[in-house]
Amino acid sequence: MSSPRVLIYLLRRDLRVADNPVLHDIAKVTQQSQHPFTHFLPVYIFAAQQIEVSGFLSSDSERSPFPEARSQVGGFWRCGPHRAKFLAESVWDVKKRLDNVGSGLEIRVGMVGQVIKEMLDAFRQANTQVAGVWMTQEEGVEEQREERDVKEATEGAQTEFKLWTDEKYYVDDRDLPFRSPRQLPDVFTTYRKQVEPLREAPRRSLPTPKSLLPLPDTIPSQLAPFKIPDTLEGIISCLTKPLDPGLGLSNAPKYPSKAQSAHPFHGGETTGHSRLKHLVASGHMTTYKDTRNGMLGLDFSTKLSAWLALGCITARQVHEYLIDFEEAKTDLGKGVHGYGKGENKGTAAVRFELLWRDYFRLTTRKFGPRLFRIEGFKDDQSYSWKYPQKDKDVQNAVQRFLEGTTGNGFIDASMRELFLTGYTSNRLRQNVASFLAKHLGIDWRIGAEWYESLLCDYDLSSNWGNWQYNAGVGNDPREARVFNPVKQAHDYDPRGDCFSNHGKYPRIRKGRWAWQIKNGWTNR
């Protein structure tokens, strides 16, 4: 009998079984008569620098060896309760799906490189050979640091390290019209024209593996002082336990009695595909172009961003659902307007937005750490930003901004919705970013960090790239772009539905900053 040879697969934002190139390759290997691995070990690590892990301590007397996972500028928890819950659900779903194909998932907490090093050491002490460590490449500064740390750990253990291309995006890296990230155009429209026609751009998705190699007979456990729960509820509890309910706000928003969340979804590949099927079958993919600037309700936009951000679904899977509908390849959506009639303005608009995600990710690759600098991609030092660390009045303004008590109903509604539900619409996000950066002149990174903490659908590149875009220091050819939140409210929410789930008409005075709203997100 041959000695065990283990392949470790480190998952991060590729939390899916279908259309997963790593699992697809492993499945092909298992069908061969001879293959380099006998066992397969998928691992997910809650990274201590990005999400607070002190809730996993085995007892209250223990102390975490890691500093609190807080943002650099505002000092916010980097992962708040809404995203923590959605992430935990996504991790647990991929664990169950891996179980179903003969494998599983080991969950750990700590610094990624350190956890892998300790795991390799433990396998070596147990006389078990680790034949390789594989992971998917990402663009962020911290993520690339993790990749270097894991590579260093494998080199020390004389183990193969392989970094896979991230294939959850719309246009595959191998099909980009340039070789170097420096060649990426600084204007989205120029890039879009380079990869059109969009309907023909994606590669085909990969099938779900029918079976995978089994887990090793013995697996190194989580090292002290942490302990990993064996239920989803336990994981969520550990992630949210350290977070105070008000997240540091002295006047945290309270949930209006009859308000409803526009994002009541659960994380995971399973629910992501359920959402996709609903959007096609209900006709909301067809009407997307006309409804995407909405602000209240479940289906004015696709709401796929949270699943896309964690890699629970891929952009090319979304594209294939659209193709099947447009060409009547399946019965999904049969009877819906546009079924079998080719691309329509709604499905074309969905593809357009998916390409925006690609573009922001590529700008992160091009500019690297400049994503987080106040001068932005442009290295623009012309703005006289206000900093709360230096001015008490600015501190107060920031506090009111975060609490949703600025006096501008449009902005306040969005900030309260964000705090209470982990979601706010794209139209509102643009207005909020413009309000903080252009109207208040305050360090835009505070808003980007607050969004990072609270958004269920937080995505590194899309979040920080969009904040730069709206602050005037990113990839926007119109440098003087400023949103007027009063005009925007009249244009996109004339009935005040964003503020009142009862649909009452608010008293709005055009040209003024404040109005009185009853029974909605701005309730005080």
C-alpha cells in the first residue's frame, strides 16, 4: 500500500463546487489509473487581519494573539455582522457541497500563511506527505501577501505550490486584449470596446465534479487558543460575538417597525443559483435595464453581487443562464417576455454591469496599493480633504454621516438601511459617496471602510474603485462629477418610497437639503 500524498486546496473567494477550475482538475485526476495524490484537503481560513476571530477563543480567560481586525483610517470592524453572517453561510454551503462529492472542508482561523505552515509541520510530524498546496490568485495587497506567505511555507516544507487563475470573472485573463496590466485603459468605455461583443466574450463554465478524492485519515486540528464550532450557528456566533451592536455609534439607527430589507438573502452557492433561476423565471433579467436604478424591494436589481464577490457563482455562469433564456435552450423562463428571442436590453445591461466588476478588478491589478491612498489612482493631491483626527467638527460630521442624521433624507435613508440590513442600492451608494467626498469634503476612505464593514456584497476592487470614482480621484473621465442628492431623490424616488415602506408621499421641497419623512429609514 502506497503512503498517503495529500493535496491541500486553500479556498478564499472561490466558495463554489461548480465552475471551479481547481476542483475540475482534481476530478479529472481521480479518473486516471495513476495520479499524484491519494487524498484531498480543502481548507478555509477566517483571516485574522480581515475578520475579528476573538470569538473563536476556547474560553473567556484566553486572549487572542492577533490585534483586532479594524480598519486603518476609521478604526471600524473590518467585517461587520451582516457580511460575517453571509460569509459564514457561504463557507458552510460549500462545505456541505464538498461533502456531497466525497470530500469536505476544514475550517480554521488565524493568519493564512501561519496556519498553512503549522498544518504542513503537523503533517510532517505524522509522517504524511503533503504533495502540494493550491490556491486561487487574487489582486488585493493583503491577498497577495497571503500568497507569498503560503508559498514561503511550502518552500520550507519542500512542497509544490500552485497559484491558479481566478476564473469567476466575465472575461477570462487568458482572453484579455493586453499582456501587461499597465496597458489597461484608464477609462472603462475604452476597455469595453476592446472586449466587445460582450455576448461572445466569456468562456464556457466548468461542470460540477461528480466525485473527489477523500479527506486524509488524520487532519491537524485548530491550534490553541481557538476552537472551531461544528455548526453553522456556532460559526456565526463566533464571528459576531466580539462586535458591539452599535458598532461604535452613540446613536445607532433603530429598525423601523414595518421596514423590509431589500437583501434578506442567505449566502452560498446553492442560494446563489436559486436567485439566478428566480431572476430568469420571473422576467427580471429582461426588465433589468428599466428597473436597475430602483431603491426598494427585492427585484429592481439582480442582487447577485454578494454571491459574485465570494465566488459562490461566477460571471460566466450568469452569462450562460442568460444565453439559455435568450436561445430557449431550457424551459427556465418559458412564457416570459423575450424568451427565445435573443439578447434584449435587459440581458445586455446585466452583461455590461458584470464587465464593470472585471474592470475594477483589473484596475486593482494595475495600481496595487494606490487603491487605498487618498490621492487615488490619479495621485491627485489638489483636494484639501478634511480629516476627523484633526478637527472636532469634522468628527461630529462623520458621526452624523455614519448614523444617518445629516438632515438630508436621501443620504440618511441609505446610511440607516446600510447599517440595519447590510445593503443599499447602487444609486444610493453613488450619492452617499459623492455627498461625503464632494459636499462635505471629508476623507473618502472613511466611507469606503464603513462600506467594507457593513456591506453583504463587499468586494475589494468594486468598493474601493467606486469610492475613488465618486470622490474624483479614480477612473472617471468627468472629474467634476457631483451628485445632487435632492435632484436625485426627485428623479429616482419622487414618491419617497425609499423613506416610507407605507408608500406615503413625503413633503419635499426641491432645492433644499432637508425634508420631513414619516415611518421610513429616516425615522428618528
